Amino acid sequence: MAKKRKTRQEKIILQLKRELAKKSQIPVSISTKSKPSQEAISKPKKIEPKQARITKKADISTLSFDPKLIRRDLIKTLILSLVVISLELMLYLALR
């Protein structure tokens, strides 16, 4: 079974998570205690800052497009292709 490809939105989210993980890593300092505390042994809670959530929402909004813009682009493409095809037909008939 083939792997599912990741969308651009998923890639951006993963990149933000990696950056957040790099920023949240705190360098380990040498302590005088011989045994680590329970806090050091337990897994850290996953806490995302509010700024990361805001940027994710901004990225999502930039990936979605307005249907009016898509329609306008399709109309431009259709007109341009009709012009090119009609030009080819005119040249074909003129040079025949």
C-alpha cells in the first residue's frame, strides 16, 4: 500500500512543531543532587504557546484560495487558449 503524501499545510505544521521543539529544549545543567527529581523523570507536558497557534491559523488562511480568484484565472486561461487556437487556425488556412 502506498504512503499518503503530506499536504503543504501538514508540512508547515510539522515545521512549526520542530521549531517549537528546538526552542523549548533547555540545556541540562549539572546539579549537586545525586538523584533526579520526579519532575526530571516524568515526561514534559506538551504546551504550545499562543503565538504558535496564531501562526498556524495564519498559514491555513494563506493556503485557502478565494473562489472568485480561481474563476477569474480559469476565464483568463480559457480566453488565452482560444486566442492561440484561433491564431493557429488562421495561419494554417493562410499558408495552405
